[in-house]
Amino acid sequence: MTDAPTTRTKHVKRAAAAASDPPSPPPAATDAPSADAVAESPLLPTEDSYKTELQAAVDALKGELQEHSEERDRVLLASGMTVDQARQLSDAHMDRLHKYNDIKDAGQVLFGKLAELRGKTVKEIHEEYGVKSDD
């Protein structure tokens, strides 16, 4: 056996030495642009321009909300329904859609099991029972 350090030992010593080295100093303050240069930069948005953009976006959304509210009111007036009646109708419709989807999912599980038992694909089972692909 030789007393020469193994490759693993060399790597461990290098890693330990690197860990004990002090970190590099941060770049000098003169490397960073001055506050005046940043404020004058046309590429960086100022706080005021950012606030102006946000306010314009908020105003646009408020206008859009107003338009949609007016459209809703016109539709409700034409249908003779109140907002509460429309919400109840919408909720009932959503409940029926959930029930339909649950039943459809159960049917798909059954088609899958039947296809597995018969050694066929689900598509073949659908065709056998006259189920269209968009059903």
C-alpha cells in the first residue's frame, strides 16, 4: 500500500478547502448605477407610471363590469325574471349537469369493465351498443 491520497480523498480535501474559503466580496458600489440614473432610465417604469397603468386597468375592468351588468339586466327584463329567479334556475341547471356527469362517468366505468371482460376495446363496446363518440 502506498501513502498517496486516493482520488476520493483529494476531492474531499478540495471541497473542505473550498468551504472554508471566505466568500467573494460583493461588487463595488461604483459598479451599480446611481439612483439618479435608474430614475431617469426610460426602460424602467416609475412608480407613478405603474400606478397609472394599474388605475387604467381597474377603470377598464369597471367599465366592462358595467357593460355586463347592463346586458344582464336587459336579458332579465326580456325574460321577465328577477336576479334571484335567474340564480335559482342556474343553480338547478348546474345540479342537473352534475348528476348527468356522474351518471355518464358510471356508465363509462361499466363500459370499461365490460370491454375488459370481453377482451375488446371500449370503442368496440360503444359501437356494439350504439353509443356515439360524442355522447
